[in-house]
Amino acid sequence: MTLFLTSFRFQRTVLALAVCAAFAPVQAQTDGDETKAAEAKAVEATVSVGLGAVDGSSADRALFGQYNGLREHSAVGMLGVDYSLRKEATSTWVELQGSNLLGDTRELGLVWKNPGSWKFTADYGELVHYDPNTVNTGLLGAGSTTPQAVFLAGGAGSGTDLELKTKRTSLGLGFTKIISPALQFAIDLKSENKEGERLFGFSQICSPLITGSCSGTPGVLMLPEPINANHSQVEARLSYALEKLRFSVGYYGSFYRNNNVALQPGLGIFASPTTDLNSLALAPDNQAHQLDLSGSYDFTRTTHGTFKLGYATATQNADFAGAGLTGPVGVTNLGGKVNTTLAKIGLTSRPIPKLSLLADLRYQDKDDQTPLANYNLVSTGASALPVTNRNLPNKKIQGKLQASWQFTSDYRGTVGADYESIDRGVFTASSAVSSQIPLRQKTEETTVRAELRRRMSETASGAISVSSSRRDGSSWLQGNSGPGVTEVTDPATSLSSMIFMPTLADRQRDKVKLFADWQPSEKLGLQFSAEEGRDKFNSPSALGLQNNRMNQFSIDWNYALSARWALNGYASQGIQTFNQSRPGLVGYAIALDNTNLGASIGVTGKATSKLEVGGSLSYVDDKSVYAQNSANAASLNPTGVIPDVVYRQTALKLFGKYALEKGSSVRVDLVHQRISVNDWAWGYNGVPFAYSDGTTVMQNQNQNVSFIGITYIYQLP
């Protein structure tokens, strides 16, 4: 990309003058009137106008342009507004802020208030997301509820490219009224529309890594999910304050409406024009209502209590017929209903100057009242029995105790204990579950922790914390050959070949964390942190997740070269490892190691009294390595090795801002970004992910983008 600028005069543009003229107070006044106006009003306004351009193809900009509109367009206009008006006579204040008003991610916000009396807010925003994958397909009607899959006779990649994107449009209104010094009322409304389509599929997955190929049958199809929904929220709160007691009563409502109730795809000329697939239900309409009472009470000057009581109900009763579904006889909708009760109390106290105490207790009960009906059939050998859906109640109790002691002015120690109990309720007797996945009704977890903080000097401080937790639970349950479950009396024998869910298995978790803040000089500041954690799972089986480990290291720094120039940067590394084994393959074990590296260095400064410059160079490397050990490894991939998944990004950002005259300046931004992506789930050795109709999905493995933006900024004197 080459930009030729033959002549460019920076001056007050027509748009800048128009906006500022609209916002500014009337200027045609006498000298005396101007003085009075200055006393009565305080106005600040800034307008920025610019143009940005980017090189490369749409595929090269796939990741860079996900949210800024530059995936689809090679150039974009930029407009921003920041306006503030204070009227001393009426004590009112108006603020208007707008950013990226010509782009796909525009935001506009208004605040109009009389401090101490009332406040009104309004927000408008848009956000467009472009799917970074390139889809090549013969699909007809993509984005509608009735797409038609068409087999590509010319083979994979012989169709046309399809761009998938979603757009969010939101509007928010808020009003707060201070009725009296002790009483306040606030209400907030928000509504968001979401439109577009996103990547979605039907049936089993076909990957180029799996031995064999996808056949010409409708086994796996790319059918974009059509999106046309609205999510509205309302929150109201009445607050009251006494000398020692403060409390508020609140209501929250959530309302989701989906205009697309079902995806009804057809096969087009895949098999025959009259052949259709099963209707796929989309996210159903639902709503939730919550009431709460929360507050605090000062028992003494050093002892304070907090409390919260809440009740919520969430329902989902969208009709089956509207989604093209047929329910059991006499059942027209799920009638889903979950009631949640919440209670929480807390206490903080400082009985003596050196001792601080804290205690919290939280109780939450989710009561699933969804009616039971015979939705499924479970095979029992020569016959099949009807089984119902399953209620999923959940009672959770969480407690926390903590004590801190100030040993000296430099040392402070903290010890604490946490407790969590989860009761998932009695299994629904008329429902069924796979006998290969054991269940547990209750789990309990206890954590003990300690922390020591030290101020080593006026310029240095640090902390070390350790924690250890243990989780176990009630007896294991195994699904019957029909409805219901049975308690297992000898898990080591009965469940030795099963896979246990990590959220239910016994687990030992240990963590240690270090933190240091050092200011060796007025010019240099350093922050350092390191963390190590390990999980060990214990279950009657040697299959499934056995253990995992994580560690993290980071250092941030800043250095003032002079009063005009400064450097900053950071470096970090995070590693997470999972070790697991699975049945079905002899001696099969796999370990996933994910390593994330990040580093950046930046500089800012003033080259002259009018020129401000800066820049940064950053690097990110995220790598997932699959280490496997199996006699049947070739069944996963002919090479016997699962490739690494790698994401690397290098970004260079430069800017310069030059003051032209009082109140006006110009800014230039330059960005160069290089991205390397290698994910075998969407392509391997140049072979893209392929669906049964020949549709392919892929990304450019190497994406290089350069961007330039020029912005003129005018600030009202």
C-alpha cells in the first residue's frame, strides 16, 4: 500500500467548525455579556476527524479486522467528539462523548446531571464481529432459517467465499434521583439487538487428521446459525441510609427474545430437492426476575456487618410447535422453571489495633421445578423404556474466616480458611444416565491459606501466600440399565474402567504465589509476580484427568529517561499442563502442555515542545503441545503424532502528535502486525477442514497487515 500526500493543509475543517459551533455558546455578545457568560458557563469541546487505511487482502486482515471493520473495508473514516458544559446558575452539567462514530464499533454516551439532586444517562453502541475463518461453500440461503446445502461437484474449494458476521446494537437509559439526604432511587434500562450469522454445524465432525475421508452423504454439514434476537434488561434500586444502618431494595429483570425459533435446513441438490433434514431448535425465549434486599450495619466504630437476601425465578416456556418439534402427548412446552434463594451475611471487626477479623457465610438454593415428561427412550436389551428429563437442583454453602495481624510496621500476616459444600439433590428416579459416567450427590471442599506481607523499605514491598485445599464427597452413583441410579458399594471394583468428571472427583490443590514491588530510584519502578499451582485427582479409576499444573511469571517495569522521555515494558510466561488417560486404546495416555509467552517494550516522549511521539513492540507466542503414548496412536493420525497448535503475533505500533496552533493538532498512527496461526482442527498440511458437501473452512496461516491513520484534533478554547 502506498499513500501519496501531495498537499495537506491542517486547518479548522468544516465539520469541526460545525460541531463546535453547535456546541459552543453564542459569541455575538457585548464585552459585558461575554464576561457574564463566562461566569455562568464553562465549556470544553474536542472534535477529532481522520482517515485510516490498511493493506492486504480480506484473508490477510482476518484477525486484525475482527472488530474494527477493516476485515471488509480497506479504509475507514474516524470521528470522535468530547463535549462538556457546566452551568453554574442552575448547577447542571452536560457531558457528551462519542468515539469511532464513522466505524463499526461506534459509541455515544450522554450524561446530564445536577450533582446532589439527579442524573440522567443515555448510551448507544454498535459492535460488528467478522468471523476470522474463510468459508468456501455452495450453501444457498446462508443466514436464513431455511438454508439449502448444495454438494460441490467440482470438489472442495470450488464454491464461493462466504463471510459470516454478527452485529450488536445497544441502547441504554438511566435515571438517578436523590429524594432526600437519606433516600435515593435509581433505574437503568438496556436493550441489545443481535443480528447476523455464525459458524454452526450438523452431525459428526470430519477432520483431515482422522483416518478415512468424508463421504458424499449428508453426514456433516456447515449450516450457519441465523441470529436475530433481543436481550433487554431492567434494574431498579431504592436506597436508604440511617446513622448506622444502610440498606437498599432492588429488582433485576432479564428478557431474551429470539425471532428465529428453529433452523430448518434442506439438502437442495445434494440428494434430491425434496429431501430435508431434521429441524434444529435454536435458543428459546426466556426471562428471569430477581428481588434483593442488601445493606450494612455499624455495630461499633470498628465492627461492621453486611447482609443480602435475594430471590429469583427464571422461566423458559417456548412452544415446541414453533420450533418444529413434537413433545410428549399433552406437553406443548418445556415449562422450565428454576427458583433461586440467596442469603449472605458478613462481619468485619478490628477489636484491637493490630488484629483484623473477617467472616462471611453464603447460602444459595437453586430449586429446579421444571415438569417431568417422557422425552426419551433408553434401550434395555430387547426393549426400550421411556424416561423423563432430569431436575437439577443445587444447594451451595460457602464460608470464609480470616484473621490478619500487624506484627510490626513492616510485617503483616494473614491466615484464613474457606469452606464450600455443594448438594446436587436426589437423582430424578424417572430419568436415566449413562452407566459409564459415575455421579455424586454431594461434594465438600476445605481450603486453608496464609499470607505474609513485608514492607522492606520505603521503596520496596513484597508478599508470599500459600494455600492448600482438599475436596471429597458422598458415595458414587452409577446409572442403571434403565431409569434411576444405584449407589456403588465397591467403587474400586465396579468403577475401575469409568471416567470421572473432574468437578466431582476427589482433588488436592496446592498453590504458592510471590509478589514484589520495588522502586529502586525515582526513575525506575519494577513489579514482579510468580505463581505455582498443582491439582491431583483421586478416583476409583486410573482413567480420565489425573493431574494438572500451572505456573505463571511476570515482570512489569517503567523507566524515566528524563523529564520528557520514558520507557516501559513487561515480560510474562504461563504454563499449564494436563495429564489424562482414556479407555478404548491400549496403554493410551495424553498430556497437553500449553505455554504462553508475552513481551513488550515501549517508549513515549516529547521530541520538541510541539511534537509528542511514542511506540511499542510486542510479541505473543501461545503454543499447545500434545504428547501422547499409545500402541494405537496411528488410529488418531497416520504419523502417530498430533500436531502442535500455535499462535504467534508480533505488533509494532508508532504514533506522533504535532501541535499546529492553539487548540489544534494532528496525530499519525502506524501499525504493522504479523500473525502466524497453525490449528490442525481447521486445517493440516495445507488441507482445510472439509464438510460432506465440499464446504471448507480455513484461515491464512500467515497474516501480515500494515495500517496508517491520520487524525486532526480541534479543541475549543
